[in-house]
Amino acid sequence: MTLYARVRVFLEMIKFSHTIFALPFAFTGALLAARGVPTLAQAGWIVCAMVGARTAAMGLNRVIDAEIDGRNPRTAGRAIPAGLLGRGAVLVFIALSVLLMLFAARMLNPLCLYLSPVALAFILLYSYCKRFTALAHLVLGICLAGAPLGAWIAIRGEAGLPAYLLGLAVLFWVAGFDILYALQDLDFDRQSGLHSIPVRLGVTGSLWTARAFHLAACGFLAAIYLTMHLGPFYLAGFAAACGMLLYEHWLLRGGDLGQLDAAFFNMNGYISVTLCLATLLDSLKGGAA
């Protein structure tokens, strides 16, 4: 297999296109921190840090979970269990991604670089969580909450209340949709002795937990609007995001997983992009006070 082909397989394995879930929230954090539009250099290094961190996280997860993935009919076709990529090749990609993240963090400011090991530690922890705790969904949420929090620090060199509020919003948003995503592996996880909210609470309990988490996410997004005195564009984006979350749960009412792709992939991508664009418009209008 050529290097180009290996890179394509790797990007497919880590679902590189799903970067759209967290990257817009990183830009939202940067826009709020800048109270306007960050410089091109800042935006570029934030993208590099975000892409490097997420690529390393997904690659590491695939290596650590390769044996489990091979036993799960849903994931047996992934690159490592299917023999399309060796662990060594994936580890090289992971190392390059970590280097990209660290270099980008260094180019942003010292605090970003100093906090990078903390982000990497949570990334490593998440890959093992389902072996011993049902709270893996929340750990994943913490990992992705680092995107807006890190972007805020990249702009200001320190954290602030709105950054923590946005981080908490992302934490509960991610944990909520990860619970929904985990429903499709409920039977396999039970048989394999793995831990998750669906295994612990069943379908109905998981649906209500995800709803509670998403309600909390909406609450934190509302708190950002109030604490930063944002304008009508952010408010409209917030309302649209809440509406899409409601629609996401309506699609999965009664545990109908036939609509999971629409609920998980489409709605969550729309939510993050909508909030980012709304914040951008608010920043251009001077909505943040």
C-alpha cells in the first residue's frame, strides 16, 4: 500500500471529517475571547492544535481498542482489526499528530504548551475508561471541552468564566450525544463486560440521561449569553441549537436507532457550525460587551 493510500485509510479510520463537531466550538471560544475576530496566525495555529489533538486521540483509541473492535461486528471492518493498517504505522501517525499539537501550542503561547500534557493525559484516559467506568462519556466530553477552553487561552493567555461555561456546554453536549451513540453497542458491551451509561441504565434511562445532559448544555450556552452580554445573532444561534437538540431527541424517541445517523452525525455537525457562525456574526457586529 502506498503512503498516500495509508494516509487515506488512516483518515477514514479516525473519521477525520468528524472534526467538524469540535473545531467550530474552538473557533467560538476564540471569537468570544478576542471579542472580535482572531488574527489569521492565531486561527491557523488553533486549527493545527485542534486537528493534531483530535487525530492523536482517535488514532490512540483505535490502537488501544483494536482487539475489542475486532470482536464487535459493527467495528470489525476498521483498519487495524481488518488488517488494512498495522499498529506501528498508526503509532507513527499518532506521534506526528502529537508533535503537530505541541508545536502549534508553542506557537500560540506558553500556557497552551504547558497545558498540553494535561490534554494528552485525558485523551489517554478516555481510551481505557469503558473498561472500568460508565462515566467514559463524561471523560470524552472533558476531552472535547478542551477545544473551546484551549482556544480561549490561545487568545488571552489565561482562562475566564465564559471559557469555562463554554467548556461545560461542550462537555455535556458531547457526553449526551456519546450516550446516544453508545446505544448501538449495548448488547455487545454487556456481553463483553464493558461499561457505559446504556449498559448501566438501559435504553430508557440512557435517553433521559442524554436529555438531561443536553438541557444542561443549553443552560451553559444561555449563561454565556448573559455573562458576556451578547447580541441577537448569538441568541438566534443559541435558539436554533436548542431546537436542533430537541429534534435530535425526537428522532430517537422510544429508542428508535434507525434515525441515529441523522441524529448523531447531521444534527451535531449543524449545531456546532450554527453556534460558531452566530458568534462570528455577533463579533463582527460588536455584540460582545
